[in-house]
Amino acid sequence: MAQNEGLLSLCQLYFCRITRAMNSNHHTKKIGIVVFNGCQILDCTGPAAVFGDANVQLRDMGFDHPGYDIKLIAPSSGPVRTNCGVALMADHALASQRLEFDTLICAGGSGVHDFIANPPDVLAVRRLARKAQRIVSVCTGTFILAETGLLDGRRAVTHWAHCQRLATNYPQIKVEPDPIFIKDGDVYTSAGVTAGMDLALAIVEEDYGRDIALAVARGLVMFVKRPGTQAQFSKHLAAQMAPVGNIRDVQMWLLDNLSDTISVDEMADKAAMSLRTFNRQFKSETGMTPARYVTECRVDVARRLLEESPLSIKAVAEKSGFGDEERMRRAFRRHLGVSPDGYRNLFANSRNAA
């Protein structure tokens, strides 16, 4: 009994020393979130909730100060009307000369293009970003960073529906439409809306470790802490959103027949078009060749099977239409930057840790 009490005392002493060491090594990090009329409310409140819950976890661990201090900044201090009609309260005006943040986050939303049309606001964001250690955008907030020039020569992502516009308007940026978030040096960009929470979790992990990030994910009932390389949207969703017509009919047919051998000639026949016309029209409506679309659909089916089923890699390759494991591995490496085994392990590890 006495031995157990002694062991408990040693564990408590060790925990106190670790906590003191962490307290001494970490200061409260100042987070500034740029909002504006017409911003997407979740682009702001999602990351704020992650950082706020991290404060709770750190307090429960014995931290004597918050991990994060979160402030909203806008063209003017006071109420900001979000795109859902709910108002947020901005703590500071962008023009304030006294502002300084460790991390600057730019929200997105339907009002982002009106925001970047006002040069003083863009210059104010650039000035704040130069003082920040970390610069972040959520969803179409990437357009704000693009307008400041801070993304020139960098890799970046935004909401999948706006990637082409970003690439067209800012050709100096290396736009990658697939990842849910990208880190390029001290600049972080994320895909649409809830991907901002995944990025915020990655920042918490960077600052305070994996255990705190997973505890936050559990507290917010986020199913899994997703890696940034996960594709940001399902090709099934893309098919549903394609314009009504022959190309959409072919897309829907594909989703029901991916396990079969499919040729572009067969797809053209289904669309009642010549091969040349089909290739041209398919790329015009989807932004990719028919062969690439088939591959991406198969990758999408395969990754879902890897996430949700105990099927072997060989069985997943067969059910998703790749036919053999090596073809699927090459496609995963090319489209997701990870092997099928590695992809499954990422999700298995996250679920087990949570």
C-alpha cells in the first residue's frame, strides 16, 4: 500500500514538473480573425471553437494561462453581419495601429470579393500579416491573402468550387484543388468551411501536441482528426452537381459501374456523342479528361472503403475498379500523396487515439 502511495506521489510530482515546464515554454498565443459583412460564420466560429476548447483542455492539464487569446477584427469594430444573417462582434478595426497577432486568420464567405475591392482593408491585412508568425486562410479567405501578394509563388487551396477562379485570377499561385489544407512555410490555407476546423486542430497539435488536439476533437465530436492530404470533396458530390444533360448522365452511370472495365469509347457511346465531341465536352463541363475523372472516382470509392470497411487492399482494389493493388497504389500516390496502406493507417491511428 505504502509502495503504491509512493508511486502515486512520484507520478504526481512528475506531472507537476511537466506542467511547469510546459507553462514556462508557452505564452498565450494571440489569434486575430479577419471578418467582414457577408463572411461565412463557420469560417470564423469553427476555428475559434477549436482554439477555445484547447484552452479548456490546457486548463484541465494545469496550465496557469490560456493557450490562445482570440479576437475578431473587421473594417470597423462592432457588429458584422455574416452571410447567414447572424451578427458577430468585431473587437478591433483593421486600421488600428496597435494590433499584433501571433496567428492571423482570414475568413471567407460571399462578401470576400467586396472586401478585397477596398485597397485600404487589403493593405491593413498585409500589414498585420507581416507581424504575424503564422498566416492562415479559411475557405475563400484565400482570396484575401492572394490579393495581398502573400501567396505569390506558394502552394494554396480554397473551397473546391472556387479553385479555378483563384488559379485564373492569381496565376502566380500554385493552386492545388484537392487537399483540405496546405502548409507552405508560415502560410496555411484551407478548403471550404469545416476544413478550417481541421486546420485549426493541426495548429493546436503543432503548438501543444497530438494528445491535446485529439482531446479537442473528442470534445467537439469531430469524427476524426483528418490529415491535410485528404481529398476535400467527394466525386459523388461532384457528379450530383454536374449540369443536367448527357455528361451528367454518364457521370451517374460511372458511379454505378466503377468496378467494371470502362473505356472512353463506351462512355462516348453512353453520351450518344462521337469520341472527339465527348472528350471536348466532358473536359469543358468537368475540368478534366474522362480518364482522369474515372480514376478520381475510383480513388474516392477506394478511400471510403479503406476508411469504413475491413476489406483487404486487394479486395478494395477490385471493388473500386482498379483491378490490381499496384494500379491502385500508383493512383493513390499520384492523387493523395500516400499509399492505400498509409491512408488506412492514418484513419485507424486517429480513431484509436480518439
